Amino acid sequence: MDHSLALPLLIGLIALALAFDFLNGLHDAANAIATVVATKLLSPVMAVLFAAFGNFAAYWLVGLHVAETVGKGIVDKDVITPAVVFGALVGAMFWNVLTWIKGIPSSSSHALIGGLLGAGIVHAGPGAVEAAGTIKTIAAIFVSPILGFALAMLLMLITSWLFKGIQPRQANGTFKVLHLFSSAAYSISHGANDAQKTMGIITVLLYSTGHLGGEFHVPEWVVLSCYLAIALGTMSGGWKIIKTMGSKLTKLNHHSGFCASTAGSFVVFGASALGIPISTTHAITGSVVGTGAARRASAVRWSVASRVIVAWFITIPASAAVGALFYLATRLF
């Protein structure tokens, strides 16, 4: 359906979407670099630059399955209007800023999904929700941290056994190099999944206003601008969340940092290949906790972990409520 929109308003909404993408990078910088900062493998500034490069590198390495899911697989693309997009973005940005101030590693991805669902349902009713895409996205809230936890724990046990007879200094040197590579892989996987959510939002906006032309597809300029925005956001850092991820959940070293980043990469790359807009925050948090639990249960600060988990559960309903309110506010005009 063609919902005509004045060009300045269209440009303003695209700018708002890119601002969300920037905020996503700023908020989720901790995901990619918490382990290398906590272990002092890289300085905070170098780590942020390193992660930003990884985010942008995803442009050359992955498809656009996640962008298509967000654009047409959560809410029916034919009922989405510019007002729905506005409500979704503001709902997500509100929740991102709130959790960023509090230093809670919540999910930018699910904040955006929540905002889109809230605004879409108020606009067109529950029938507008695309069940298949929404169910697999919500299921990932539970599956991704559990999978990250299990993989990280398994990697800790396997690598501990493989390096059992090796001198600690030699083993630490090896894990130092492996940790750097695994962190790079996680940065790329973060860009591959998180930047694509904003691509989907901008594309469905263009589709709904008749500016896309032809079948639903993600234009090249949208892909480039979203990768650039999330990379710039990552370069700005999110130090409060980095502190939570890198030191408050459990104590990390190069060995556990490598296992956490590797497990997180497997989870996020797998989800991206399946077109699931996963939470990279959930994946890496589960992985970090898994490395601590592999040593002993008491190595994990469960009180901090429980506070993070509560934020996960309320992210979608909270951002959906704000998204719905801002959509209704547009009706006043």
C-alpha cells in the first residue's frame, strides 16, 4: 500500500532509523569488546576501533536474511505506515537509552521488534502480526543465551583438556592470539545481525511510501548507510555496559574470553544464516556466564546475571508500550 509522505518527513524518518542504528552500535559495543577490554588484550580505544571495523566488515561477508525478516516477517509489510515506523523507532530508542544509562546489557534487537509490534498492533490489530517471523524471534530470546552458555562451557572443558600438559605461559600466549581472532569474528557477526534490523525498517518504510519500486528488496545505499551508522556508534563506545559484561558477571582471562567470543559467534552467525533477528547481547551474555560456570558455579555473580535476565523479559513489552504510545501521538497530527 502506498502511504504518500512529504520528502522532508521521509528523510527525517530515515535519519531517525540511522540514529537508532548508531545508538545500537553505541549500546552494543560491549558485546563485541567486553572480553578484550576486561582481559586487557586491547586498550578500550583500540578495542572500540577494532569492533567498529568488524561491524563494517560484515558488509562483504553475509546475506540480508535478517533485514528481510524485520522488514516483512514481523508485521505485514502492506499495513506498515510511516507512523508505525516512527512509533517503532522511538519505542526502541527510548528503551535503549534507559538501559544504557542504567548500564544494563539489554537487547537493541528486541527493543526494535517490540516497538514495531506495539505500533503495528495498535495501527492494524493483532492480525497484522506475521506469526512465523515473530515466534522464531521471540523463541530466540530463550534459545540464544542457553545455546551460548552450553557452547562456551563445552569449549572451556575441551580446551582445558587439550592444553592440560602445556606450560601456563605458553597456553596463555596461544589463547591471547585466539582470543583476538574470536573477538574479530564476534564483531563481524554483530554487524551481520544487528545492522540488518535497521535495513529492514528503512526498506519497509520505502516500500510503504512507494519509493522502493518493484518487489521488496534492500537497496545498496541502505545496506551501506546502516553498516556505517552501526560502525560509528560502536566507535563511540558504551563503557557502563562494557563494565557489566566484562567484569561484573564473571572474571575473564584470555582462555575464557576466547571461549565466550567463539561460542557467541557460532550462535549469531547461525541465526543470521536462518534470518532470525537474534539478540547479540543475549548470545554473548549467555556465553560469558557459561565460561564462569565451567570453572565453578560460584564464579558467576548470579545477582547481576538475574538483573540482566529480568531486563531481557521486559524489553519487548516495554518498548512495545512506548512504540504504541508514540504511534498514537502521531494520530494527534
